[in-house]
Amino acid sequence: MWASWWFWPLVAICTADQFRDQAVQIMQDTPAIDGGVTVHPATLTSTSLVHGGDFKSAPCTQEDFEAKQASALPLPQGKTYPFRALSSVTWPGGGAQLRCSPMLRHNDLPWQLLKSFNNQLLDTRANLSSLAHTHTNIPKLKAGFVGGQFWSAYTPCDTQNKDAVKRTLEQIDVIHRMCQLYPETFVCVTNSTGIRQAFQEGKVASLVGVEGGHSIDSSLAVLRALYQLGMRYLTLTHSCNTPWADNWLVDTGTDTAQSQGLSSFGQSVIKEMNRLGVLIDLAHVSVATMKAALQLSKAPVIFSHSSAYQLCQHRRNVPDDVLQLVKQTGSLVMVNFYNDYVSCKAEANLSQVADHLDHIKAVAGAGAVGFGGDFDGVSRLPSGLEDVSKYPDLVAELLRRKWTEAEVRGALADNLLRVFEEVEQVSNHTQAPGEEVIPLTQLEPSCRTQYGYSKSSGKHLQPGALLASLVPLLLCQGLL
């Protein structure tokens, strides 16, 4: 009995290692899996996996291989393990092989680049291979087997009715420049075919998500222009109402509902996103907006970074009745790791994140679960999930909870890729673009001009109309 004090802790450690090894192997997949949202950078040939999408596979790093070599069974040269979640890689000299698959997720690194370096990527401190004090850099992406990213083109709510469109363009530009400056690591893609090609090339498929409907300034033309620049999801609101959709603060009583979910113009935005093939993102919106969009959209929608309200009653999370609609529509909830949305406290841990994944799977089905992360967009992260390198530990926890390899693959990539492909199938570029214009009365006074709203040309305004047109300008200059 003298040894009993160390026996059970040793068993726990050995069991933990077993699941961690299996996680790395299931972040290794059979070559039969043919797609994924992005692939993480690799030093060897690979296919890959993505966060919120499908994947083929991506190679483990040499360090990962060496760490797992002791527990990996040796195989004849040229053979691979028949794991179903990751792709395979043959190391020089043959012998044991592992396959690692990356994931596709929501990431706010571009916002950190703006705040810290004013988007000046040639600043030596902004080198993504050695970037410090962020949740994301290239080595961390490799260690976490992250194969795909929806990089967030985010601009705060205080830009609404001001320079939101300009700021959004600048954030899309920095994402494109990341791909240009690090072509050995990132490749900007806009569709599921591009994602699969990125996997084959061993690069991180990088997609643009615009986080906040204020970025389109209530214009379908701007929505279409952002699509042409690569935007493939739009979050309908951030933490502020737009003139056509209500945000989550309405449900707290902090903000007043303006659209009761979606206004008539908001419905036009949904229809145009369906026509274009843009993922509708319901993170940050009110429950009424969630339900309105889920009922109206012809394609599945996503919650790019939200968790389960039943476990943490924060209004940024998704309640169970909405999860039922998610199930009915084949939509997707990608779990946010922010402590306040995980535990409703300042502290949280990896196990509590897994609880949210479990709950969404139980209510909406395994096909409705994804990883939302929100790295570099939040100030507090759970212990065990401090940065993007920690994903294998979360996968290990899901395996410990008896998730199947197919369910893990779905959460890592397959579920998002399925939704993305369905959105692409619903799109119809032969259909005439929407031409609905939001009523001028629904727009807040600002410095914008009013061309198109006046019956007269700007050069021939009547005196009364001329005075009316000058009011917003005078307000902006502080003269009224």
C-alpha cells in the first residue's frame, strides 16, 4: 500500500499521454479525405485540415514527430497509419510516420497588426515568424496543426457612419499582404477548391471574414465590392446595431431594438449574401436576429465564435432553442474560447471549453460543432488554451470524452467545409444583383453625402434642398 500515493497519478499521466498521442494522430488523416479550409505550414509534403472546414492532411513538425516517436509503431518505409482524421507524412529515412491535420478558424491577428504596427508588415517587430505577445504566429500555427484561417477584417463600432468602409478595406489589404509576404506559408483563397489546392501545396489557406455589418455602410454595392475583394463571411453586427440588424446588447437591455431582428433592408442583405455565396455569420447578433436569419437564409449559416448559453448565460452565446434551428438548417456553431463566454468568469479552463462542445453536439448534433477560437481578439483565454498551439490538447480532451474520430474531424474541419460548400451551391451569380436601397430616414446623420436620394442633380439643388443637404456637413464641422 506504500506505493498507492503515486500509482493513480501515474495512471492519469499515462492516460493523458495516450489521448494526446491519439489527438496528434487524428490530427493525421487518411488521404481519402479531400479538402479542408486551410492547411498549416509544413516543412514536408502534406495534405491538411482546417478549422471549420474539411481537410486532407498536414505533416507534423520534426519536434512533434520526435516527441511521439517512442509511442508510434514502426511501419515499413512508404506505409502510413490508417488514421481517419489527419493526413500522412513520410519522414526522410522512412520508419514511423504520423499525419497531422490543421483546422480552420476565426482569428483576429490582423487587428493586432493594426494596433501594434499600423499594418506596417515590413517593420521587423511585425515578422510573423517571430511575432511576440500575440496568440498567433507561424511557429504556433504549426505546433497547433492549424491549416486554415478566416482572418478577421474587423473595425470597431465607433467607425460606423464614419470611416468603416475605409478601415475595412485596409484590414482586407493587410490580409492579402500577409499572403504576399509569406507565400511559403499562406495562400489567400476564396472557395472550397482553393482550400483543397492549398492543402496539396502544404500552405495555410487564408480567407477573409468581415466582422461587423457596419462595414458595408448599409449598401448592397459595398457588400458586393467586399465579396470581389475576397470576403467570404460577414458577421451581421458587431456589438452595435446597424440600421438593419440588431446586436446582442439588445438582449441585455443595454441597446434598444431598432429592427426587431432584421429590417426589410436587412432581409435584402441576407438574400444578396445567399446570391453571392457569402457565409452569414450570426456571432454578435440578438436572438431575434439569429432566428430571422436562420429562417430566411436558403443556405446554412455559421456562428463564427460563440458558445452555449445553457452553460454560460452570456448573451453572446447561443440558446438551446436557437441550437434546435441550427440543427434543422444544417448550420454550425464554432465555440469561442473567451473566458467570459466559457465560464462567465474571469477564469476558465480547457475542460470547460470541451463542455460547450459537448453541449452543442448533444443539442444540435455532431455536424453542428466547430472551433471558433477568437485568438488575438480577446484578453483572457482558458488555462490549457493559451494560444493556437494548444489545439491538440483540446482534441485529446474530446477523445477522452469518447468522441469518435469522425466527430473530431467534423469539429476540426469537415463541418465547416460542408457548410461552405452548401453556401457555394446556393449562390447564383446569373441572378440579377439586388438593388434595394435603405431609406435615408433609417440612416443616422453623418458626413456622408446624399447623392441618389435627391430627385435633383447635386448641381441644381433648390435653395431649400441645398440647405438641407448642408446640415450633415455643418454638424460634422461643429458649426451647428
